[in-house]
Amino acid sequence: MTWIIESRPWDDPAGTALRTAQRTELDARYGHGDHEPGTPPSGADIDLFLVATHPATGEPVGCGALRRLDDSAAEIKRMYVAPGSRGSGVSTAILRALEAAALDRGWTTIRLETGPAQPDAMRFYEREGYREIPLFGAYLDSDLSVCYERTLVAHTPGALSR
């Protein structure tokens, strides 16, 4: 299936609903609401926010964002797929769109943080070519963080190397 993946403002209603659902799920997984080290992303510090929708229904099914870390690196934030769309490939489509957007901005390193209560996310990122790295930035002293990284290399427009 091919989803519609488009850039939207951070305060887009569909994106806000997806992020709220993500927060509810993470609160339940961790058993409390205090599971995010560092500064939560906002419209002021997110460089790109993508929302994926089902092509036939227009239903929002997933989202993801990029926050610039430095001149060559960005961090994935708020990567989320609604439970009913998991296993459909939409997460990979969102991830590839984020990676392509990073390359377009000259960012060749992508980092992210997830946590031990999200083994499905850890498996997904490992399967997609991300490798576990030492904790970085705001996550340095976090017992709830597991960090990953991938180096992106464009061989031809739109092509990524693992």
C-alpha cells in the first residue's frame, strides 16, 4: 500500500491526535507520565513534522518528526503508528521519508531515543539499519533511554545506503 505522507505544521489536528495517542500508550507502557528525558519537542524546535494518511480514507495513521542537532545530524522525534496500522509498512515509509528529508537538508547522521518498554521499536530500528549507540545529549543519565544512530549516504537522488 502507498500512504500519503506530507509535511504538516506541528499543531496540525491530525498530528496532535497521533502524538496524544502516543503519549497515552507510552504512559501505560512505563506506568507513569515521567518517561521523557530532556526537552519535549515543540513547534519551535522541530524542523519537519510528517503525517501519514490512508490514501482511500484520509485517516491519519502515523507521524514522525526531525529536530536538528547540528550541521550534519538530526534526531527523530514522535515516530508513531496507530495500532490498527502497525505491520502494514507505514512505519518504514515514514522513516524513509524522514531520512530523505534529512539528506535534503544536508544531515547525514540520524539519531533517536527509545526505551526498554518499547522492544517493538527497538526491533524496528535495528531491522531498518540503525545501530545502538551510547546515550547522548539529554539522555546521558537516563535509565529509561536506549539510543540509536544511522549514517545516511545518498548514491542517487532518493537512494539511501545502509
